[in-house]
Amino acid sequence: MKKILVVEDELSISNLISSNLEQADYKVVTACDSTEALRLVDSFCSHLLTIELLVPQQSRVTNLVTLLQVRQ
């Protein structure tokens, strides 16, 4: 089963995305901010990462660069 990490700070949007992906047979884990995403990115070993570029705690560029560096 393919795994997807969804980073979204609005619970209703996160639930909607997760629900749709799970119905399509994906294993989904969600994070509500950059800190949680960084904690999960290695332990969950997702095949795909979706990230809202405006998640709290870091700039959007920093979020993307940091998460990509962790995955390498």
C-alpha cells in the first residue's frame, strides 16, 4: 500500500484530503505543522508528501527545503 504524508494546519481540509486518499487505498498520516511533519517524515517513510506551503512555524520555502533535505 502506498503511503502519503499530508501536512495541513486546517483540520477540516486535512480530514477531507485524508478521507479521499484513504478511499483510493492509500495509507495516510497527517501533520498539522512543520515540526510534526519533520518528526514524521522519516518514521512514516511516505511515498508522497503533500504540504500546504503556508503551514505555521516556518516560511514556505524553508518548509519545503527542510523536508526535502530530510528525505535525502
